[in-house]
Amino acid sequence: MARAIHTEECLQAFCGNISSCQLTKEDIDLLNSHRVEVKYNKGEMICKQGTFANHLIYIKEGLSKSYLEEDQNVQIICVNPGNCILGIQSLTSPGIFHYSVAALEDVYTCLFEMDVVKEIALRNPGFAFSLLNRANEAQVLTYDRFFSLTMKQLHGRMADILLCLANRVYKSDEFTVNLSRKDLAELTAMSNESATRILKDFKADKIIDLEGKKVCILDKNKLTQVSRFG
């Protein structure tokens, strides 16, 4: 179950994350008085698509997944590493979460009241610009995902996800994936069977080594070629 705590570490991490905006002492004190830190255990939902967005979410540590859902259909948008900000789009219209987020492992967050974030953004253009920059970075990633899902074959989609995990999420060519085969299938818009088969193909071609959930990229150039031409 999520537990609320209150320390200075999360606030310092958030302010350091957007240090270019030069938050004033008044801004920092206001943020500090309208925030709470929450630990979400693996599998817990951090926010629900369509619910009121009463807070901005800063993920200090831990992996999570953002996804869209309608009826029984789920499409994972991306895997969020630590040190990221979620819910920026909800600062404007309408004030709801546009996607759901769930913890893939224990996740440590700092939740800031959305009205206070809006108040500071309106008077501090540097802070507003930093949030806009973060939102634009997320939008560019969404463009890349859209292109991958609509224009590439199955092998190209899987190569894209493996490269994203290595370069953006784990920042290493060797990592343990905190994703189920179902998650990987939803990330790449394919069936569980197809996702498993393609990973076996990559292993057989010595592009990756795969042992359980541990992945080692053996030939990154070849994986990049699959991504590009797949």
C-alpha cells in the first residue's frame, strides 16, 4: 500500500531537476508546504486515466509505466525512469490525467498540489519554461512511438523498445527487465507469443543474450539496423 512520508530529499531532487528555472525561496517554501512524498509498491497504480489531476507527480526513484486504456484494451505509451515529471499536460485543459501510471517496481514520488504549481508557473517564467521543456520532450518521444507502432514491422518495434530500455531507461546495454512478456507485448502492440518469438529470434541471431528477465545487447549496431529498417 502507498505510504505518505515527508523528508527534504524529494524536494531537493525536484528543485535540482529543474534548477535552470531559478526557483525563488518563496516558490520553494510554497512547494514544500503543499507536497507529500509517497512510496508506491510494485504493481500499485500511481494515477488513473480520467481522474482529476490534483497533483503533479515527480518520480524520484523507480520505474513505472504510462499507458492508455479503453474497455479491455491497453496500450503502454512508455516506461518512465526515475527523475521524471508526470502530469504536466494536466496543468492546462482539462484538469484530468490523460493516461494511467503503474509502478513496475517500488517507486518513490513527490506529489505537488497542482493549483500551487500553476500559481508558481504563472509568476515564474523560468519554472514554466522548464515544465514546458519537459512536456515537449515527452511529446517528441510520443511521436517516435507513434511512428514505430504504425510504420514498422514486429522486429523493428521490438528493436526500438530494447534500444529505448538500454539508452533511456537503464542506461546500460545489460539490464534486468522489470517488465512482463505481456508488458513488452503491449509496448510493441503485438501478441505475447509474437513478442516471445522475436526475442528468441534476436537471441538466435546473437543480437542479444537473454536469460530470464536479464537482457544483454551483444550487437548494438545490428539491433539499430533492425530498428531502422524493420
